[in-house]
Amino acid sequence: MLRKLIRYDMRSMGRFLWFIYLAVLAVAVILGLSIHGAASAVSNSPSYMGASGDLVSSSVGMGILLAVYTLLLLAMFIITVVMIIIRFYRNMLGGEGYLMHTLPVPSWMLIVSKLLVGFIFELIALGVSILSLGLMMLSSGSAKEIMQAIGVHISDLGEYKTIIVLLLITLLVSMVYTILLFYVSLAIGNLNNKHKILVAVAAFIGITIAVNIISGLLHINSFATMFVVAGYPDSGISVFQALLIKQIILDAACAVGCFVGTNWIMNNRLNLA
């Protein structure tokens, strides 16, 4: 049943998001081709004045394309988050909630379905942004030079492998926690009959402030230690690793708390009025 729920949510969210993903990739390719064209025009121009004219006209076009590309990237992430929030609110707490909660599945499974789909689309958005940069490099003809430059520096990152892995885990756990924070905030707001959205926003802000205070208290010793060992790189790396591990544990604990809270409200205090 969970697979069917995920398939339904993927189809519902993907109807609009796939168009944005394709638009980001298309603009990235066009921008890369314009960069390649500008470079070719300048290198093949017989005179300095001709090269300058080509460079100015090409720069204007590339500037516009770069602005469009940047705005599309920003819109892609914002719309993904907005869609995650809207789908949960409408399906679980809005008019569609009457149908969803009559399905022969427990509330936790409905929440897990929404969570997995939201997490998958956030990963897809990250993947699309990385892929778009790769397509831009390929279409601009500079992929080889850029990869060679990156390869030179990758070997220097060997001693930081543990930190890189911890940073990736921190990112993934933080993404899950953020989605569940939206869910529990909406569930808390749903307890109020008149000002659901306002209460949900207040709950989101309140929980965020409380978690940030706890995080600050948890990391205060680590920050102080990093300041003391600033001149000792090996010690600083160890302290930073410990800080990341603490953050992962805190985010995971908060994610579990948000999930339990959302599930409890769904089971005991659901208000679809």
C-alpha cells in the first residue's frame, strides 16, 4: 500500500515540477552554447574592434540568460518546497483529508509517503542543479579544462573525506527534519479552528527558535574549542567532526519528534472542519 501511496504522490507533485526541471536544463544548455559562441566569435575576429563589439553584444545576451538561469534555479527550489507543503496540507488537513483518512492505512504510513516523496523531489532538484552545471560546461566546450582543474584539487581533499561524508549526512538529515518540521507545524495549526495558517507559521517559528537555542547550547563548547585550537589543523578537524556528529544527532532527534508529534495529532486531534 505504501508503494501505491508513493506512486500517487509522485504523479501528483511531478505534473508541474518536471516542466521546471526541463526548463532549468534547457536554459543551462543554451547559456553554455552562448558562452561557446562568444568565445569562438572573439577568437576568430580579425580585429580588436570587431572582437570588442562581439564581446559586448554576447555579454548582454549571456547576462540575460544567466539571470534567467539563476531565477529558474531559485524558483525550482522554492516551488519544490511550496509543493511539499501544499500537498501535505491539502491531502492530510484540507478538503482531500476526508478521503485520505478513510483509506485502510495508518496515519504514520500516510506521513511516510508524503515525507519520502518530498525528500525524493528535493534530491531531484539538487540533482537537476548539478546536472545543469555539467550540461553548461559541456555545451560551452570548457568541460575538459574545468574537470582537469577540479581533478588537481580533489587529491587535496583526501584528508577531509570524513568531514565531506559527515557534511553530506548532515545535509540529508537536515532535509528530512525540515520537511517534518513543516508537517508538524501544519498539524499544530490545524488544531485551531479560525487561524490555522497563522498558528502553523507561529509554531514553525517557535520550534525553529527553540531548536536553534538547543543547538547553540550543544555546540558552544565545540566553538570555544575550535577557537582555542585554531592554530592546530588536526585538532580543529577533529573538533569540527564532533560538531557535525552532534548536529546530525540533534536533527535526527528533532525529525523523530516532529514525526511522532504529527502522527499523534493525526490520530488523536485531527480537525478537518
